[in-house]
Amino acid sequence: MVEPLRFKGKNLPCFRRAGAVIGLGALITGCTITPQLPRQHMISAANPLASAAGRDILRAGGSAVDAAIAAQAVLTLVEPQSSGIGGGAFLMHFRKSDRRVDAFDGRETAPASIRPDVFVTPDGKRRPFRDVSTGGAAVGVPGILRMLALAHKEHGKLPWSRLFDRAIALSENGFPISPRLHAMIRRSKDLRDFPAARSYFLTPDGRAKPAGSLLRNPALADTYKRLASGGAEVFYRGDIARDISAAVANAARNPATMTRADIAGYRAIKRAPICRPYRTWRLCVMPPPTSGGLTTLQILGLLEGFEMARVPPSSVQAVHLISEASRLAYADRRRYIGDPDFVTVPVDGMLDPDYLRHRAERISGSESMGKASPGRPRGTENANLADDEREGFTSTSHLSVIDRDGNAVSMTTTIERAFGSRLMVRGFLLNNQLTDFAFIPRRDGRTVANAVAPGKRPRSSMSPTLVFDADGKLFATVGSPGGSRIITYVTKALIGLLDWKLDMQAAIDLPNHANRNGATELEKNTPVAAHADALKRLGHTVKIGSLVSGLHGIRVSPGGYDGGADRRREGVALGD
Ligand code: GLU
């Protein structure tokens, strides 16, 4: 597809395109330099076909929510490892006319039959993640379609039925398997143990279907036709719900019970967003059950007393300070955040400026504090105890949209692990989101905040974010995948945009680093990896690895919409 990939006035965004060496040639061939940024609308998503589907809906006069739905329908097909209609999502929405911000929660829920010790061995240990994440036991009731339907009811402009056209055509005619999808299929050896996934993703002799080969998904086309004509309800009642229930019950591994009543009873929730200032800006984030927004705001709040604008981007000092703030925030995150319909999350206490100022006193410019302990924010008299932490960072997807009316969407969407549970129903994969619960539900005789319970939503790290300027005008929409590192990726981009005044692409391009109250992780083959020794001298334990974010964002600049897509994945920002 030949599209102007990005609308950039600067050359920095082009320096790593397709591995091109920086130079004039790369500038000419590697990216499109246009004198003007798009002013009408824009979408940035993780796959060019999904971005194009969203952009075409925007061109047809669709709203940001309409474009997000069309893009999600295509992502389910072309980036099936990351997200889909068998999973869940969080969507932040800004309506320009009255400056209203809504937070839509489409997180999966645990079925009624679930037992709190579902992920515990008979002798009280964690069951291995790889064992429990495949098959039926970790499948949560998918929430995304009811959430999108709710958002569409309030903020849609085009008919729902039209939003699936592109995805239906691509499912029927086929799409080329992307290099990333191919690599993920190759890496996910256990796909071959699940018949529907095996025949879809593998060749008859058991190899990953090659990159560039055309993949057709008539089953998904049929599902989409039903959804287009019957609405999201078609998914929650009738044949599709019956098949989901059967797939979970008959799974070759970890068969489990998800009744049709569990599915029919799913409820998407419109929550009040959490909005707080950061310097002259105002950030609106997704509230729990995700820990993402709250933890991002804590990190920024802890850094408020430091003049980050004067700290050079990606310097030793920058990595040190952000890591120290992250330690403190992740310690609180782990202890206090769970599904707010089940536990009291002390949101106001955790974001109290006095609390954060006091806690930030632990940050020294010259020495790491090591492992941080959780604080005692207001409202924690009945504090739940810390639970466990898990890796997981190769799936999930984020998309950002601004429509012609200036309304915006920031949506992070996931089936959890790459290819989720591996159970495929009617052309889509079911999630394994329930492994985002704490595996060990009780510690020291007390139930942890993120313990498994029927009807409960597992804690997430997804951090879809909206940023407003001092006048209350939309400044940016951004978010990322990356498991529990999502928070660090989004924080990096926000500091890049707000303190270092970078454009969206440059903020996304900043090298990743993460500290989840343990080692300081540095992105390999980037300038921050060279800081390893200096950080060790400050007392950090350092790990170097691939920190694969998938940041997709749009900044509203005086010249127009300045979009960015993460080169670590395959996305693109498209606008007019
Ligand atoms: N399931 C994770 C969450 O909701 C996201 C996983 C990922 O980003 O790979 O936080």
C-alpha cells in the first residue's frame, strides 16, 4: 500500500525507517515530508490496514469512535495476536463541544464458576503462566464489543452496520501476513496444539504461514456480517455465545465453565476518568481496574518537584530520576489497585500532592533507593497486601484518533498474551485475560487487592491517556501495549512531549527504559543501554533487553495533527 506514511516536518522520525541509514537517501525514500500537517482528522494504529480503515471512516464523516470500531474490526483480523473481539479494552473519549471526557471500561470479567485458587498448585504455589494461560481456565468474558456499542451509542455518527465493511472485505479477500505476525506465529509453538488455530496460522506441514502470503478468514467475515446487521448483542446471545461457552468447556487444556449466562450478563461500564494536573497540563486517564492511569499519574506527580525540562532527554540523570519515581509508584500499584467494584482503591490518597511530595523526598539524585516499599496514602486503613507481578509484553495494541469535530479517542485493546488462550471461535481468538489476576489470592491470611473472584475484572496496566493544555484544549492522545511496562512507555512519551517539547514521533522514538520496582531495564541497541555502568554506580541493578512498546499517538500542534507510530511495531499514522 503506498500511503504517505507520516506527516512530519522534521527529519528525526525518518532515521530508522526500515533500517535505513540516516542520510539524504533515507530522507527521500524513507518517509514523506509534507509541508503541512493534516488538519481535518487523523488515526494512528498498529497496522496500516487498520489505520486505513479508520481513516476512510473519518473521510466518510465518521466520528473518532466510528473510526476506532472500524480499525478494531480490522485489527482483529490482521493483528490477531494482539487484540480482537474475543478480548477487552479501555477507551478514553473526549467530546470537544462540551469538553466532556468519558472512560469506557470493556475489561473482561471472571465467570461465576471461577474459584479463587484456579491458578494455584495443590501445594500452594503459582501454577506456571504458560500452563494456565492456554485453553479454557484463563478466558474472561469478552467485553470489547459491548463497550464499543456503548461508546457508539453515545458518540457514533455513522451507522454501526457500516463500520464492518472493510473488515468483512479483507476477511473474505484475504490480507498479507505481516512480518511481525509471521514471527509471532513462529514463536508461539503451542498454536499447533489447538486445531482451529493450527489450521488457520500454520501450513499443513506445521510451519508458520509465510510473511506476505494471503490469509483469508471466512468464519470471521460471517461473524462480522452477523454483528453488522444484528449489533453487538448478537455476540452475547445466541450461536456465538454458545460456541464461546463450548470452546471453553471443551478446551484440550484447562477446560473450564463459562456459561451463556456469564456471557449474556457482561456489562460494559462508563466510568468517571481520573483527571489531574501535571505542571501546566491536565491529564485524563483511565481509572481502575487498570493500574495504568493511576500509576502514570503517580510517577509524574513524584517528578513534579524535579525540573525535568532541564534534564537532558535519555540522559543517565533522566533514566535515574524516572526509575526512582517508578519504583515508588509500582510499589503502591502492586499493593492497592484492583477492581474498584470489589476493593476500595485509595485513588485520591494515592494522588494527593502532599502525599506524593512527601514520598518524593526518598528520591536522591546521587543514589538509588533500591526496592521501594508501598506508602500509606489516605484511605488505606484496610490496605490489601501486595500481590505478585508477571511479565507479558508481546501482544496488545493501542490506537489514537481525532475526528473532524475535534473529538478524540485513546483506546488500548488486548487479548492479553500473544494469541491469547489459543482457542479460536468463529474466526477470532479468545483472550487469556484472567491471568492478569494475582495467582496467589491470599497472603498472610488476607485477600490481596487483585485476587480472583467471580464477576471481577483483572487488574490491567493499560494506560490510554488524553492530555489537555492550560486552556483545556486537547493537546495529545497516546497509549501503548507492553504488559506491566506499558506504564513506563506511556510515561516516557508524556515526559518527552510535555517536558522535552518533542513532537509525537520523537517522543515515541525516545529509547525505552523501565523500572517496575526491581531492575532498571534499558532498551538494547539504544543510547540508554550505554548508561548501564553509570546506573550501576548509582546503585541500580541493570538489565538490557528488547523493550517493545507500541506507542501510537497524535499531538495537536499549531500546524495541525502531528501523529506518531511506534517503529518497534508495524503501525502508521494517517490523516488528511
Ligand atoms: N493484559 C495486559 C494488561 O491488560 C496487557 C498485556 C500486554 O500489553 O501485552 O495490562
